[in-house]
Amino acid sequence: MASEFTGVAVLAENGQPVSTRTYGDVDATMAFQIASGSKQFAACAVLLLVDRGQLALDDTVAQHLGGGWDDVTVHQLLTHTSRLGHWAGIPGLDTSFTASGDEIVAQILAAPLGEQGWHYSSPGYILAAKIVEQASGRVYADFVTAEIFEPLGMRESAIAARPANAAPAMHDGEPTDEWNLAVTPGAGDAWCTAADLVRFEQGLHVDRTILSDVSYRAMVAPHAPIDGSWRWVDGWLTGETYGYGVAAGTLGGERAYFHPGDNPGFQSFRVWLPDTRRALVVLTNDDTTDRDPILRGLLADH
């Protein structure tokens, strides 16, 4: 049984919050791990380098990281079509992440590739983040902070390093250990406040603060069909295609761009509704709670 919801939920219109709700022993100023919601920052980082001519989406992994992956492209990493598996698909990977970042990258590059198709892969986003480092000559966390967070005014967010305003990680209402985010760049390494995520959605989709129009359109384009796992039974949420770090489908009958996130102790769900320019953000610091009724109720009340 899911534990009682604890966290923050925000609905914003045109970049301005119209409803902010807090649950449990947290407040709206706290930062939460957004887990796989971090993948959109990695995709933005890649596209920024594409805009600057420092990287190409059809570059191969081997061009930047060496090894034998000369038939896997950056585009495929970002769209989960690289044939690389998720955590369990990496032989020998210690998912407590006590190994060094370089050791984890080496394990990923040594993993066997599977069948063609859409296969969700956080390890693929670790490789994408390492390619950002190689192409830019900068530490991934520094690049995202300077090129994405700072231009968008996301002053309460951080990559990997636990911020002073962090919410505590919980499991079934009890404290739990957090992942070492420093060794999983790009895959699920961001700490964000709900307000900062509203700033991100507005800056990305409306103000176009960080990406060119061409790169933005590439990000939300329907590059690969998603399997049925990102669809609610009643159809209220549908995930139909995956772009770069973001899924496209519908939420409550509206067109939607969204991404869920799950780390030990945390869950997130972030949605952009382009036709009404609304953003929904649900963050929780308990990995056993049910965020879906919170998301559904937030939209239904407005």
C-alpha cells in the first residue's frame, strides 16, 4: 500500500503559479531529486552544443568516447533507440553506485546491445552526458548549471551536489539512503524546486531562452513510438512518442509533453500543456507514495 503523499504540486499558467500545494513535512522552497526528469537537461545540453556546431546528432558514441560503438549515435542515445538496456541490462553494474563514474561508463560501453526498437535506458543518458563533457571540455554539472539553470533563473536547483534546501529521502514514511548522483550524470542527477521547474518549462517552450527553434522542434518531435508502459489504464495520460528527453502524448485530453522520474526516496512528474501554456509539477520525497491522484486532482480543479 502506498504511503501518504508528501511533497509539492504546482499548476502554472503562462509561467505564473496559479496553485501551489504542499503535503506532509515539506515546503515549496525545498529541492527534490527529479530523477529521470533530469534527462531533459541532458538533451538540452546536447542540443545547445549542436546549435554551436560542437556536436552532431548523428555523431557516433565511438567518435567521442572511443571503443567499438561506431554504429550507435547520439540521436539514438537521446531517443532510447540505441539498443542499450536499462540498469539491469548492464552486466556487473552495481546499482548502489559505489563505483567511480569512469568505471560505470566502462561497464556501460562493454554491455551487449539488444534488439532494435524503443528500450528505455538511463545508462544511455550517462553516455550522452559524458559526450557533452568531451565535446564541450567542461564538467557536465558545470555546463548544465551555467548554460541552462543560470539563464533560466533556476537558482535553487543543482546537479548532483545535494543542496542546502534538499528534502529528505523517504521510503514508506521512513528515511532512506540516496543514490550517489555524481556518478549518474544526465540520467537522474538533478535537484530542483517546483518553482524552478516552472521556470524551465516556460523558458524552454515559450520564451525559447536556451535552444534555437530548430533544436526545440527536434526535441519535441516524435522520433520513436513508446511502448504501452507510459499509458494509464483509463487513458487519462498517454505516452505515444519520445523526442529528446521528453515524451509526447495527452493528459486529460490535452496535448502534453511530459516525463516521470523515480529514484530511491523520490518521485517526480512534470508536464507541459502547449495548447493552454500550462505547466504541472508534482514532486515527492517518498518513493512509495502515489503521485498520480495528486496530478489528476491538480488539473481537475482548474
